[in-house]
Amino acid sequence: MAKLELIHLNKTYTPKVIPVKDLTLSVEDHEFLTLLGPSGCGKSTTLRMIAGLEQPTRGEVRIGGQDVSRKSAGDRNIAMVFQSYALYPHMSVYDNMASGLKLRKMPSGEIRSRIEEVSRFLGLKDLLDRRPGKLSGGQRQRVALGRALVRQPDVFLLDEPLSNLDALLREQVRAELKQIFASQATPVVYVTHDQTEAMTLSSQVALLNDGYLQQLASPKQIYSQPANRFVAGFIGSPQMNLLELPCRENYALLGNSKIPLPTSFAPPPHVVLGIRPEHARIARPEEAITVTGTIILVEHLGMSNLVSLRVAGSESITVRALLSAEQSWQGNQITLAFPPEHTHWFHVETGDRLPDAE
Amino acid sequence: MVPLPSSAAVETSPSPSPLSVKKIVLPLAVILVVGFSLAPILWQVLTSVKTNADIAAVPNVYLPTRFTLEHYIEIFRRRPFLSYMLNSFMVATISTLLCLLIGTPAAYALARLKLPGEQAILAIVLIITLFPYILLFLGLLEIVRALGLANNYLALVIPYTAINVPLTILVMRSFFQQLPRDLEDSAKVDGYGTWQMLAQILVPLTVPALVTTGILTFISAWNEFLFALTFITRESLKTIPVAVAQISGTAAFEIPYGPLAAATVVGTLPLVALVLLFQRRIVQGLTAGAVKG
């Protein structure tokens, strides 16, 4: 149990390969931080630097206020769950869990009691004598988790631990993980490219792209107030509509419609409007600010329909709206309303979020 | 091998019992192949226990009715066959161990580290395995003479090791490559030091590959003839293949088939024993369970 801090972390392999450029963040006790991002964003490299499997080129990793950047992985008192589980195939489940403790010269009575506790907790009691080869995927996953839990480390690191499970099992284990780590006070750093895992498990999400931190916020905030265009496009499925629009006076022009800009920023010549498909809805007759378009595609998702439409007066722009299955419409013309509280505005060049109207 | 009922065969063949062909042909084929491979060995074994009269008999006696061990007794009594075997054993064992000792770390480095010129190194290693080493023979002879290594185990141990190291490197490298890297990372996080990791994680997992390459090296060193014939002239240091070749009869035109066959059997048995002994360790899929899949 200790605070984990990353200070201006950088990893440079060659001048052209710099997976982590400048990363500063901290994880407190009781926090579950997810490093989220597309492949190649530097999230795994960051995790490996925290673990001590990679040396940072610049910057510091601090655990409990101490700089551990130069310490080896074994001396950092961290535990890691690998994507491939990485169980020792020639050892029994018990020995797999015990090996890290034996190396730390822990008395065997204590090892036994810790393993008993954790294996009861994870339902591994009957499997302790087996070799990993005799276990199913889900069981191996739990052994890998157990091996981390018995260590009672300062920080837990998890590297895409669910990606090798099939879809059904993944959902179940995800729920288990949430319960397990809710009961631990230790900070957790979790790496994934799956936004559902990030949103459901974490207390904080760090979204990385191109070696930089894009946003560090709670899942709720990262969804409702994306810090920039990348975050807005990455989080949420189906993807947010991001429309680059010209501005005239206080309005953004979308086809034949004028969408008023918030007063909180001076109107730029161009602006990016973001609206999630699930927030666009069919306009009521009395509404003034609406967008009309021709339906080009309807995708049925069961509880809702994903409707793509071409905006009237601006044929190159396509808007997608997620409409509930009960809603119906006439013909192939549809008029949508964009509720202002769910509309996001981004700077055209920097991609940064423009301030909301208060 | 259990002949699996193939659905395609069932569909396409209208005959009432499509499996019967497979049931007959497959065992027959197995018997033929086994017979073809084992017949010369069987012939040697039978010859080694036949009496001299049966060996020389016309027409051939295929299945002897009288058995004798006199040929075996002869090769151990009248010739120092035990010391030949010991020589072979020493030379083969030492060069096998050296080969693994040198080749395994090299293979590990080639598999794990991003070395500059790795492809070039591998290409050279591969070319060496393809090189007919007989061509090195005259050069080696000069070296052996210059270093005064003739009639010394080293004259055989060094070339055998050198010849087999490239194969060891190639086989071990591909083994290390399929050994998941996460295992080593996991060991580091658990707190294993380099040597502990080597002894407790890597070597136990590497044993099947070590045994496999070791056996290959051992067999090639055990059977080598030309270097052994040339570099070793002292009777007490000769190895089995040379000794077998030099068995001759009491008269110039007599070919001592019996002792020859007995010597061949005695020279082959250690190899058979070796393979049988380690068979259980050459089990594929020992790493199954380390990672998913």
C-alpha cells in the first residue's frame, strides 16, 4: 500500500521510436487507474517501466515517495498479472503462488496461510496440486491473479488480463476483478485497449495517445467532458459524431441549420462540433434548432437503431444517431435535435475542448 | 495411431464398410515400413548370435536354431572392446556437454537480444551446418599435428564440438523463441535473480530441448569415423567405429562376420539405451499451460 507516482516519464528506444514521451500521473491507495489507449500508445511500455522490466530514459517512478527507477523488478514489491498469465508450467499451482514469497524468505507457515486465504477467496482450493497445463483458461487467469494477491504488494499491475478469455467469461471475470480490487486498499494500474473494461473497472482513466497523456479523469467525466477531439472519438461506441463546421457570427453552420455557439468562447472561423449518437434525438415540432437529413443507412442493434443520415444542404457530412427501437419516423427524411448540454466544441487545429457555457 | 473415420470418405464412398480398407491397408503399411527399416538391424543381431557354421552355410540360414555368444566373448576377450567403448563414451559425452554449454547461451542471446547483425550471424551458422566437414579434414590434420594433439581425446572432442555447435544453436534458438518471454518477466517481478531464474525456471523448461539436441550431438560424435581413424593411432584410445572397421579375421581372406555383427550390436546398444532412457524427457508440450493456447 503506497502511492505510485510517475514524474515526467520518458522512454526512448531510438530517436524515432519513443513510445512514452512525457507522462506524469499519480495513483493513490484505493485507486484503480486504467491506462487506456490504442495499440502503440505507450501504455504497455509505461506499465513495464513501473514494473521495472524497462528502464525509463528520463523521469522517475516513485512508490511510497521513494524513487525506485533504478531498482530491479524484484526489489520494488510490485505484483503483476500478465496478459498470457505467465504461470510456471513445471510448478504446481501452490508453488506458482509460493515462489515469490519463498524468494523473500517468508516463513513457510505464513506462506501457507496466505495461499490458503487467497485460494479460498478465488475458489482455487481444489486446484492447488495441479499443474497449469491441467487448468482451463479462466482457472489459469485466477491463478495468475492469486499469485499477485498473495504477495500483498505495494502496487498491483495488470496487463490486459482479460484479453485471452472468451467474451462470456470476460464479462464474468471483469465483475469478479472489480469486487476483488474493491476489497484491496492497494493502488491498481490496469492496462487495456478495451474501453468497456476501462469504464466499468476504474476509478480513474488515463487515456494515452502517441506517448502523451490525453486526459486523466473519472470514467464519467471522460465520457461527458472529453478533453480533446481524440478522447471524444476514442471513448464511446458508436463513435461520437465529430463535424468540422464553418462559423458565422455566433452560429456554426451545418447544412441549412444554424447551431448557436456557446458564449463562453469567441467564435472562431471554424469549429469542431461533437455529439454522441446516443444524445442526438428526433426533434419535437416546437424545437427551433434542428438538423434535417436523408437516411442512408439503418443498423438494427436490438434495443436501438443506429441511423446514418446525410445532412440536407451539406451532402458530404454524415451524422449518426442512436434512436431507441420504439421510435419511428416517416419516409426517409428525419429531423434531429442536438441538446446543447450534450454538445461538445473542439478547436479545429489543436483539437482541444473549447470551454463550456456555465 | 487410430484411423479416424473421415467424414469425406464416408460421404464419397458408397461401399457398405468404407473403414475396412483403412483397417487393412494402414497396419499393412506400418508393418512394411517397420520391416524395411529394421531388417538390416535384425540381420546383424541374428548374425551376431549364429554359430560360424550357420553364418557360412549355403543356402542362408535366416532363422538360426543354434545360438552362441562366442562372438561377443571374442570381442571382449581377444580385443579391448570395453576400452573402445569407454573412449567413445568419453569423447561423445565431453563434446556433447561442451556443445550444450557453448551453444545454449549463444542460442539464448540470439533469440532474446536484439543483436546488430543477428541475421548475418544466423546465416553463417546455417552455412556451417551445410558445409561438408570432410573438406576441413586436411587443414585439421595439420592443426592437430602442429598442436601435438594426436592420440589425445582433445583431437576428437574439439572438432566434434565445433561441428555440432551450429546445429545446437539453431535448434535451441527456435526453442527459446517459442518460450514465452512473459515467463522471464514474471520471474523477475517475483524476485528471481538472473542465476536463480536460470536454474529454477529456464533450465527446467529447457530440459526437453537440451536432451534432444544433446542426443543428436552424442550420436554424431559416437558414430564419427574419419577423424577418429586419422587423429588416433594408439590402440588404447581408439573409438568404437574405428575398432569395428579394424576387426579382421585370422587369415587374409576370412571375413569375421560374427565378431563384426557382435561389435556392431555392442556399439549401437548404448545409443538405443540412451534414447530409451531419455524418451520420457523428450516430451513435446512441456510448456503447455504456461500461457493460453
